[in-house]
Amino acid sequence: MRCVAMVLACSVFLGCATTAPEKGAVTGGDGAPGIHGSGAPARPGPGPQGPGPRGKPAAGRLPPGPSLPGPGETPAAEMPPRVAAVMERMSLRERIAQRFITFIPRDFSSQDTEEFLRKNKPGGVVLYPWNCRTSGETRSLSRLVHTTLTRATGGVGPIICADQEGGRVRALRFDGMIDLPSPHEIGRGGSATLVGLYAYVNAVQMKELGFNMNLAPVLDISETGDRSIVGDRSYGGDPRRVGDYARAYIAAAAEARLIPVAKHFPGHGITRVDSHGSLPVAEATAAELMETHILPFRAAVEAGIQAVMTAHILYPAIDADRPATLSRRILTDILRRDLGFDGVIISDGLEMGALSKNYSMRETLRWAIIAGVDLMLAYLRYPIGEMIDLVEDLVAEGELTVDDIDRGTERVLRLKLAHGLLDGAG
């Protein structure tokens, strides 16, 4: 009965509150995307190897740099006073830690989790089915994560997120959750209002469990609703319609006060190769990417999306050297400058084979930060403490600057400020 009541309430709410997108607001090319080649080039791009010497900045603390744009970036707005105050009192290591979302190992007890979080102070945590076997367990864990990290950081609350797309990709599968259809099934209905309804139900459920971010919606274009890497995770093959769905999804998530993440920029539907295992190569023209696969992301930016996740895919027509997650051309020049996105760029999982088979952890971190990634996701193997160490080394050795660190940290803290996660920070 509770589930039925929620659906009815949401239906009434969205029927009154949702307005249809303007006709013609999203334009682009027609037709289904092609399916292109696979394979991974041997370690593309230059970069330092190995962990390097353990050089440290003096006293472990460097002051935050000015809020200056990097090459190709639009000038940043003036830093909010609360964000400036938080950054000023943080050490360099603490500012680096804010740029990571980490997993909690499945064998950790509550005490292990608390000690792990207190020691590393990550900017956020991603939870998986092994962390979330019941609603009570999930609420207890999210409360522990929030309380521990807020205290450890002097009032900076964590991002707590999960993959809850609907269909086969659901971290939260226990009794009491409303099972949502796959995005492809929802998209076949042709109704942006229906997309908004499902997005709102999903967001309300997640908020009740203590989450403040969902790693969805998938805005990749795919005609086929199969079980390939994108397949039924996509809302469909019409980029204009998917753009309309993106607007409805973002509005509904905002109503429930949950942060949605549009993924996987600039489009994973162009290939059936699974980037968890190897590096896909998308042999599409720049025009095809802009007119088809990037179109829903443009709609999401126009609708006010605050976070976008990257694709671990090589797009030779745009950048022949590095996949999107490590490409300044794709993330800074296209996503930030051309599309006007000034929110948080989140990487897909750094341990995925597309990156880990071609780049060392050190290379991945260096190029991701240079490319413009603000928040880096470690979802399975990479230890958060070692990653923070490596970034500290890169700064100490001059391969990254303090400004490189602080640009991303500022964006993460701006997002947290907008969602009440700095309310306890002095």
C-alpha cells in the first residue's frame, strides 16, 4: 500500500508540476548510432611511470590557490565565502581527499568503516549491494558515513551515492524498494512526464535511505534494449527525445533534492565494447558525436545538471591520444567551453580495464586532473590513501599545481554548499 500511495502521490505531483519541454529546444541528427571497433592501444599518451619518490610539501600544507580558470576554461565565478573559508583551513591533503569518492570494502565492520573514513576523509562514498542488504542496514551505514566524515572534516558533509538506474543496474534491491523498469522500457512510452515520475519515486526512496546523489541518468544513445554494456540502460535511440527525458529527470530529482549525474559523456552508446574490460575505440566523426551522442548532454546542461560522468572511451576524431576521462580536449574544450557546463565532472570507475590496462594509477590521476575531472571514483580496487599520496607527490614534483587541485576542490565544495553539506562547517 505504501508503494501504491507513493506512486499515486508522485503522479498527481508531477502531473501538476511538470511542464513539457519547448518544441525545438533540442535539435540534432537523426538515425541510430553506428557500432564501431574495439581494442586498446598500448599505453597511449606519455606520462610518468610508477609511484615516484615520497616528496612532501613543507609541513604538509599549502594554501589554496586563487580561483583561476585553466587554459580553455571560462572564468570562475567569485568563490562563495563559506567555500573559501573551508578551503583556507584545509591542508593540501584534505583538499585532495575531497576530490575522491571511494568504496567501502565488503568485509568491513562498522568500526573498520569508521576508522577508514576518519583516516582518509574522502569527499564521498559509493555504496554497493554488499553494503546495502536491507533498508535498515543501508540507513545505519549512510548515517555512519555522514556522521563520521562530517566530524572528521570539521563540518563538511560527504556525498553518498549509488548506481540506481532502474532495471538491471540497481544497487538497492532489498524488500520495500519499488522495482523500477529499465530506462529503455520507460523511454518506449514516449512520455517525459512518465520519466519524471519514475525519477521522482527513485529519488525519494534514495533520500529516505540517506543518499544525496544517484549515478544516473544514462544519457547514452542506443536503439537496442539488450543487455550489452549500454543497451536497456539507455532511454532510446532518438537524441532529441532522450534530451527531453533528461530535462524531466533532472527536474524531478531536483524536486526530491537528490543530485543526478548525467552519464557517460560524450556518449557510450556508440560502442558495444565494455569499458570495464578494455578500452573501446569509437570511430565516429566529430559531427556525428556533436549532432547525436552529445545532444542529450547539451539538453542536460541547459536544464541545470550539476554533475556529469565521463566515458572511458577513445574518440580519435576528437582526441586520438587519450580517452574522454583523460582528455582535456573533450572535458575542458567541449563540455566546459562549448556546452557551458560549470558543474562537477565525475570520472567513471578508475579501476576499469579501459584505463587500468593502459595507464598506471599515477598516470590516470595526473591526466584526469589535467583534463578537468573534479571528482574521481574508486569503486573496487584502488586504495584511497595511496591515490591521495600519489596526487600529493605529483604536486610536490611539479607535475600538478596547487591551482590544479583547488579548481576541482572548489567545484566539489560549491556542489556541497548548494545541497546543505557545508552547513556544519565553520
